[in-house]
Amino acid sequence: MGDTKADDHRLKPAIRSHQRTPSGSRDFKEATKRDALARLEVELERLASTLPEPRRAGVEKEFKGFKNLFSRFLAEQGPSVTWEKIQKLPEGAVIDYSTLSTPTTDNIHHMLDKLVVVKLNGGLGTSMGCKGPKSVIQVRNDLTFLDLTVQQIEHLNKTYKCNVPLVLMNSFNTDDDTQKVIRKYKGLKLDIHTFNQSCHPRINRESLLPVPKNGDVHNDIEAWYPPGHGDFYESFHNSGLLQKFIKEGRTYCFISNIDNLGATVDLNILSLLLNPEQKPSEFVMEVTDKTRADVKGGTLIQYEDKLRLLEIAQVPKEHIDDFKSVSQFKFFNTNNLWAKLDAIQRVVDQGSLNMEIIVNNKSLADGLNVIQLETAVGAAMKCFEGGIGVNVPRSRFLPVKKTSDLLLVMSNLYSLSHGSLVMSPQRMFPSTPLVKLGDNHFAKVKEFLNRFATIPDLIELDHLTVSGDVTFGRGVSLKGTVIIIANHGDRIDIPSGALLENKIVSGNLRILDH
């Protein structure tokens, strides 16, 4: 590809260098940017015109959002934070969860009538080798992420005689499959609503023009993408659901990733939000203490007298180590968020959502280099008034991103209670073990499951590393630090009933049926 150096550095994710460009080349860049926006507008109009009339209005609304994103992308210069302007977190900016009071039972019913639960359900299970939406992967006892979520909220509604609605934000990738799956929940005590996040065209990295040739997404699905969960606010507003819930007298929504099994409705946080004695917070971000495993996670900072989310992509290169330091930035964002509904309505109506743009460089199957512009839902924090952080226990952050996470949630470390995972009281310390499973043999769910006759006992495990062709028999117990390495061409079968405590296993061990 004939990448010019200048082009290249303008399109790298969010971090750009600050050297002065000669004014001639600066004028050239400005002119090409103005030109790029004008050309994009023409192309988007052409794409919309290929659609039948009834679908056109909705698509034009989405394109309007995309145009706004694209023009902001063209205008952005360098990292979006000036490191020196980061202020110390003010007193009371982050509230410790342990100081929150628990509401009385008679009050809970009224509180839950004010709540809407939103799950971000736009992602596919491809990174774990699964077809379809990630939310339909079986996590435990043959139950999927979606089953567990539905069980939790149904239990809440039955216990407190209320009617908390569940809202799923799907993407064009997950909507059809999700609609089929949710039919099975018809007889349960909960209302499920869905809406789709926007569908944006991928952009050719060289020409900065849209990749799709016509407006029908399913015609060329690779040419389109869902623009990250930061799109929630606009799409929720456009769906009409936001206005419906406000009319019903509901005041807050609780937003979380569907693959975070720790993100259950927390009554103490809801009680804090609905406390009549204090000025209401429009936005709450649940953060938790950073460990060595979380150094890349977004953190909370005070900047220009407002709390905001700082992601690693916004950090100047020379400060990456500062950002990762556990002592300088103690917390990271769990992406469990609480937002006031009328405040969402206000910021969308005003057009004041200016979340940092994440520039995601991708290559399509045919080798074409594209960029997709995304935003993150937590980055909107700075657009709301009276935002606060709540430092929650680690148990509220239990995401399943890889099969190593799946191993933990399927094991005896947890038990299941009405759709919520509860850590076993037999575990002496609250932290979860650190597990690393080799990508070549364990990355896909199906392969992973074939390698365990039964899931081992992990109650006393601190650290597990497995690499190479390794299988586990029935009733294996792992304690302390266990490292199992099968070199290329070797295979290790851990025998049934084996107890490995602080052991390194390497070499070749075959157990064959006789």
C-alpha cells in the first residue's frame, strides 16, 4: 500500500506525535480534511438513496451520527489529554462501597420501580471460537449469559413485587439471533425490550471514503461495523425507549456488559442515587482496585474540574508507564455504569456528547486496510453533572473474555444463586486465581471443553499456566502455583484424581485406554 508517512501518523489510534509540521504541509492537510468531509457526505447520501423509502429515515439518522463522529475525527489533534492538566481526585469523588447503607425492605420495592437494566449485547462470540452472539455461550449448568441475566431480574421482580424491565442493546450482528432466543422467556415475570445500536460504514484508510457500495448491510456485512458501546445514548434515545421509561416515572438505568457476570443490580448503589437528602448524581461509574492484571483498564481522573474516564489510547507515549502504575492510578473502570434518564435525554438533545474517539485499524479479508471510529459508553461521564465513582468489591467485575475466565466461572470457586455467581465460602481469600491457558489448544470453547473430563477443583489455586497439548482427567485438584508445559510434539495427560500442589509439570505423559 502506498502509505505516506504523514497519512500513517494521522491515522494511528488516538496517539499522535506533536512535532511541528511545516505550514505548507499543514495547509495541505487542512484542505484535504475539508475535502474528505465533503466527499464523505456525498457518498453517504448516495448509500442512503439505494435503500427503499421506509428504511431511509432511520438510516439517515444513523448517518448523521456517523458524520458527526467523522468530522470530530478529522479535527482531533494529538492525544486528547494534556498530562500536566490531570488533577488529584478530589475528596469524595470516589465513594467506598463499604460506607453505603443498605435500604430497608419496605423501601426497595419503590426504588426498583425507578430502575431500568440495560445490557450491552452487541458482541459476537468469535474470539472464543463461537458462532452468533456472545450472550448465548453456555457459561454454567448449561445456562448462557442471557439466561443468567434473565434469571437475576426475574428473581428481583418476584422477590420485591416490582417490574424492572430488561433492555438489550443489540447490534446488526446479534439482533436476529437474540430475537429468536428471547422468545423462550415469554412466560417469565419480566419485560424484555431490545433496540439496535447504529450501523456505520467502515472507511478506507487511504481514501477516507466509505467501503460499502450500497446501503443494504446484509449485502456486504464486512463493510459495516457497530461503533462501540458509546453509541448507547443516541441509539437508546432514537429507539423511543428512553422517552417511554421517563414517562413511566423511571429515573435511572444501570448499564453493563452482558459478559460481566458480577454486574448484578446493586440495591446499595441504587439507594445512594435515590437518596432525597443529597443532590442527585447524573452518572456513577463503578471502579475497583487495580491489580497487576488490570494495568490496561481505563481509570478515573479529575480533569478540567470534572471526573472523566482515561483510556490507555488517550495517554501520550511517554506516560504509558505512569498510567499503568498501581500507585498513581488505584482504580479501573468495571464498565458498570448508572445514568439518570432525563440527563441522557438532555445531553442527546443538546448534542453535547463529545466522547473521545477510538480509532480502530483493521484489515478486511481481501486485504483492504480500513478504519472504524468507535466510542466507549463510560467516556460520556464528563458530559454529565455531579458524576461520582463508587469503589466496589472485585466480585462486581467478573468478565468472561477468554476460556481462562470460563474455567473459573465453571469451577467450584463459585456457586449459582438465582442467576448470580457467589464465591465459595471455602476460598480463604477473595481474589480469583490468575489463569493462563495456551491459545493454540485452549482458545476456542469447544477445544477447551474437550480437554477437561471434569473441571478441576480450584478452591486453593493461586496461579495456573498451561501451555501445549495438555488434557485433564476427572476429579483433578490444583493448589498453589501449578505450571504445565507440553513442548511441541509432546502431550501431557494429567491423570484422574491427581492432586498438583505447587508443581511444575513438563515433558511427555500419555495415558491411553488399555
